[in-house]
Amino acid sequence: LSVIILKDPTAALQASVLFCFNPASIFYSSIYSESLYALFSVGGCYYLVSRANNIAVLWLALSGFARSNGVLNAGYFGFQAMHQAYDAFYLKKRAFVSFSFS
């Protein structure tokens, strides 16, 4: 996921190492739902970036079952919808401007 977003393998490796070795990572090594939540959240974000929305919904819904704050992952789909609406409006407006001056 970080290679896709950052487009730099060394920065992605550094980000992954920082994620694994941060002070809160003690919760990932104990019997706690945080590691399962992280797996489902990162997996859902990966599929969301890969444009596999149905699988992303499944993974992010499972993160909601792992921890109650997984419900907030629905914001990714809200952001995606707002971004698509903005792009559609901006491109439509730009097409109208270029058409009117032609």
C-alpha cells in the first residue's frame, strides 16, 4: 500500500518499519484486537486504492467488526465520492469554459 501511495520503495520501507516499531506496537504483539483491525484496515485501503471497491467494502466492514472505531473507515468512501464529484464538476466546468471560447 505504501509503495503505491508514496511511489518510492525506500520511503515505503521506512514507513513500514516505523509502523512496526512504534511505541504503540506493543498492542500488535499481545492478545488484542488491534492487530486484526490494522490488517483489515490496511487491506481495505489497499483494495480501495486498487479500485476494487467491493472487496474494499468487505475488508473495511471486517475492520468494523474487529474494533468499534472501524466504522470511521466509511469516511474513505465518503472522501472518494466527494473527490469524484469534485472532479466531475471541475472537468465539466472546464469543458464548458473551453467550449464557450472556441
